[in-house]
Amino acid sequence: MNLSDYRVSKKFKLSGISTDDTGKLERDRAERETAEIGAKLTELQDRLYAESQQSLLVVLQARDAGGKDGTVKHVFEPVNPQGIIVTNFKVPNEEDLKHDFLWRIHPHTPAAGMIAVFNRSHYEDVLVTRVHNIIDDQEAERRFGYIRNFETLLASRGTRILKLYLHISAEEQRSRLQDRLDNPEKNWKFNPADLKERGKWDEYTRAYEAALSATSTDAAPWYVIPADHKWYRNRVISQLLLDTLSDMNPQFPKPEFDLTNVTVGAI
Amino acid sequence: MNLSDYRVSKKFKLSGISTDDTGKLERDRAERETAEIGAKLTELQDRLYAESQQSLLVVLQARDAGGKDGTVKHVFEPVNPQGIIVTNFKVPNEEDLKHDFLWRIHPHTPAAGMIAVFNRSHYEDVLVTRVHNIIDDQEAERRFGYIRNFETLLASRGTRILKLYLHISAEEQRSRLQDRLDNPEKNWKFNPADLKERGKWDEYTRAYEAALSATSTDAAPWYVIPADHKWYRNRVISQLLLDTLSDMNPQFPKPEFDLTNVTVGAI
């Protein structure tokens, strides 16, 4: 498993990365390793929270049934809920639309010490909008620029940004959507509108390729995560988180006060 | 372990509940049971989130080093971070103080489908303020009324409210604060101001007794959780969460659309 293989460069094509890659790992081993990494993430996040100087923003994008919810559930479960906030971005509401497209995003960026996860994000505004011709190519290009500037601003205040596209095949999406139809406990997740979006598979491919290559920067890189196999997806994302948090290297802070000779007396 | 023993009634005294109660449980067994309950909480919260009709608000109050952070970490870890938001309420800022004391609280109450945990809460405004004579008894009584009305409003929109006072002894607090001094990784948690508050032990006892008995209602009961033993504290709180969520009995929703004869085609 070489993570740099999954990093988005200027001229990349989604077809260049296999949706069913398993990095030559077996499932059992991958799951064991994900659990081991989980314990390390717990510890690193403890330090991140205590230090309260840096923060981490994880952006999750995917096609419908791509595994965003499952990623949040399985990869971020070891993390103390006190130190993480997950925001689901839905279709912009009437008030949102009275503002620039980053207005509704900014309040949810992570404070120092925190991890923020965006389940969908400002990238919807250069994906759905583009596929549905709500914005034209020129506007998309302008928005790529706004996004790069916005993410640079976040980075300037100590926020590390990790952007993940969960990469599934058309066949895997078919199987997962069909499962929502067949499994009564999943019926509520099925939305007929998803089938319409599914029909625009190739348009989404092009929109993703354009958006990801235009906004994958050193400050905020995009990774394309092979996601047909959930266990491999979890393994790769856990590793990315571990590498990122290790590199951030948060430290328990020094006490703000001189604690020499302080003792706690009885009452 | 009879949970009703810990529920706050009109005329209760903190001294009536032992801080080191263990409900005749052994530590090993309690920890095993807490883990088993955790798995059930995961499932119930899945349903709560999917149903998106009801919500749960857990209010945590305690003296310094009472175990609020540890409770969040250990009891709520099994919960999918997507469905839970923990809010830490600090000292009100300048803007907060330009509003009524519930203004800064209201935005953080849980949306349908969510669990919200308040690590400290609006109760600080009838505790710290009272011990430090920032408000008098009449104002405290008025605030108890505002709080009861506010919590009734939340309940009217489907929010279940569980309020927990983590009950530790003066000796246990001494030991935990001393540990923050002795353990370099915990130094950052030590604040000399905590010693000043500790000196007002009895005043806090009276303020807690007044606040809890005045605001423990059917819609939003207070429980006093014996918390000298963290493993017992976790066991009791897990059970309360399980009983509450089981009683709420959230259900996976019916699909909004007629799914008969829908299939997902190939691309």
C-alpha cells in the first residue's frame, strides 16, 4: 500500500485508480491493522485536543452509496466524540443561496484542537451544480480559485486538510443501491432521485476529475480511495489519518501556571 | 443497582447518596457489562438517527475533576460520531452576557435524530453565579423557572433530557487534582483557580442541592451518579442511556417513496 499512488496530481483520471484495489492485503489482516491504528488515533487525538493549537479537516466526497456514512462510522469511531464534529452538508437552503457558496461552510471549519469531518462539502457546488448546468465552466474555474484560497486561509491558522474521494465502480453502486431496496432496514436510505444522478455517471466522472485536479494542493491534497471493498477503504483512510496526525505531532501543553510546590489539601 | 435510587426528588441531600457506591458490583463484571451495553447503544443510536423524529440531550454537571471528560470519552465512544455533538460550555463571553442566560445554550440543543451532550451547561448559571453571589436567591429561583420552561419546550419537540450530576467526595477530588500535578501529561489540566473553587465545597453542595431539586422534573429528571469509581459511574450512565433510548424506541423509517418494482439497472 503506497499512499502516494492515490494522491491526485494535476493530470489525473479516475480510471487510473482501480476501485477494487486491495493493495495486496487480505481482509482479516487489513481489519486487524485498522483496529490497531484506531488505538493510535485515539491517543493522537487526545494530544491534539489537549494541545489546542492545530486542527484537522477531513472532507469526504463520493457518489451516492459511495460509503461516506460508513467511513464516518467505522474509521472515526475510536475518536473521543468531544474532539470531533461531523457536519452533513445537504442541498443549500434559501438563506444559504443569498450568500456566496462558502458562507455556509466557514462556520463548520474546525477550531484549534478539533477534528472536523465534512460529509459532502463545498465541493458539491462545483459538482452537482456543474453536472446540472447550474454553473458554466468559467464559473467552475472561478470557484476552484475561491476554494484554493479558502483552504489556504484555513491552513494559515493551523488547519491540516485531507480531502478524500471514495472511489466505487458503477457495478458496486448498483449493488449497494439495490441492497437498499432489498433490505427493509435500509429502505429509508433509498431515494429514487439517486437513480437519476446515477444516469449521469460519466458527467460526474468528468466533474470530479476537473474539481479534484484543480484543487489538490500541498496545503489540501485530494486522495482517491479505492472503495469497492469497505475494509480496504477503512484501512487506507486510517493510515492517512495516522500519517497526517503523526506529522502534525501534537504535544500535551506545558501548564500555564507554575505548579512547583502546589499541593491539594484536605477539606 | 436500582437506578431510581439515584433519581433526584424534591427534598434530596447529596449526602444521601454515597459517592463510592458500587451497587454491589465487581469492577470486572461492571466493565464487561458497560461494553455489552455499548454495542446496544450503537444500534439504538443508528435507529434514532435514521428515524430522525426524536432526540436526546444529556447534561453533565460535576465539580472540578468530577469526571465529565472521562464520561464523554468512555461512555459515548460506541456512538457513531455522525449522530452526536458534544458542546463544552465555558465561562460566558462578552457577547453571551448581552443576552439572557439561555441564549448561548439554545443553538446547541439536539436536532431530531441527534444526541447532544452538554459538558457543563445552563446550570452553571445557577451554580457558579450563586456561589460567587453574582445572583441572589430570588434570581436563582426565577432562573429555575426559566430552566423548567425551557426544558419543557425542548421536550415538546421530541427531545428526551437526561441530567447527570457526577458525585465525587472531597477526598476523591483531592486525589484527582493532585494527580494532575504529579502526572506531567495531565499538568495542562490543572488550574490553580480550581483550588479556590474547592475551598467553597459546602457552598457548592448547597447550590447543587437547590438547583437539582428545583429542576428535576418528569420531562427532565436529574440523576446523582456515584462517581468515585469511574467504572461504576460508566456502568450506571450506560444503563441510564440504554433504558432511555430503549424507552424512546426509535424505528427505521418507512421509505418515503413506493419502492415496489424499482430495480437498479447496469450502466
